Amino acid sequence: MRGFLSYLILWCLSKESLSGTGLARELEKRKGSKPSPGTIYPALKELLEKGLVSRDTSKNYSLTKKGEKELKTACGFFCRAFYDMEEMANCCAGKC
């Protein structure tokens, strides 16, 4: 998950604004275990510094316009890199 953490954070925030704890719950659904605050908050800090996310007074994180553009670029890369995702998923299910 380490290489995809920022991408996953941006993806989750594109759906709704979330607190760090809410974000950890969403990531847990994908990863199977809850990421630690020591994993989540440094990544959020970096995304804040890059202007890709913002944080409101309730400490909820949201995607910025710049973050939306970055996510769109990352999604394009992801789709090109994993164009055969269905075949990969079938192989993981023992159908290869």
C-alpha cells in the first residue's frame, strides 16, 4: 500500500471530505488492516504542503482543484499500468 497511499487518499477524498480517522477507516476497507496515524498523517501533511488537499476547522480533509487534477493524472497512469486488471483479479482468484 505504501506506493499507493497518496493515490488512495486522493481517491477517498474525491468521494467525500473525511477526518484522518475516517480516512483510516476507508483505507482499512481496502487494505484489510487499519493504517496507523504514523502512516496517515505524514502523507496528509505532504499532500497539504503540495496544495492537493485542504483541511477545514473541523479537521476534515478535502480535495483541492489542484488535487483533482493530480488525481485525474494518477488515474490515467493507473489505468495504463493496470489495463489488464480483470485478468490480474482472476489470477488472484486462482483462475489463471
